[in-house]
Amino acid sequence: MTKVETVKQIIDASGGNIASVVFVKMDGTVRKMNFRRKVTKGVNGKGLKYNPSSVGNMVVYDMGVDGFRTLKLDNVQSLKVNGKSYNWSK
């Protein structure tokens, strides 16, 4: 199983609970984010113009800024979900 598949499976198993992730942004900076899945606030029903999972991304709801963000699963360094910690940092 690849890292992307593993991270996706762990996040999907959270059941919409709040989780935290440390990841590297596209500009190279490291960021920590508290997020949730299965949030419907602000959803307009139009959807995205692409399939995020086909390119290794996942759309999550960022609790810090009250908005949706795209998380590149391959850039995840650590993840804390349901009281369990996972680490992929180099």
C-alpha cells in the first residue's frame, strides 16, 4: 500500500472527527492544520472541476480558517486521528 493510500484510509476511518495534520505546502513551508471531513457547511452542490483523489489530493474542512482546503496526501508528514499518531517525516 502506498503512502497516499495509507493516509487516505486513515483519514476516511476518522468518521468525520476532528484530526490534525502536519504537511509541506506547495511553496515548501511546513503547516499544521486541524481539520474535519464530512462537513456540509458552505457546499453549493456544484462540485469540483476535477477528481481530487485521482491526483492524490483530499478536500478537508480547515477548522482554523473555517473553509475547505485541498490536502496533498503525499506531502503529509504526520497525522493524529482518533487519539492515534502516525509519522512519515524524513
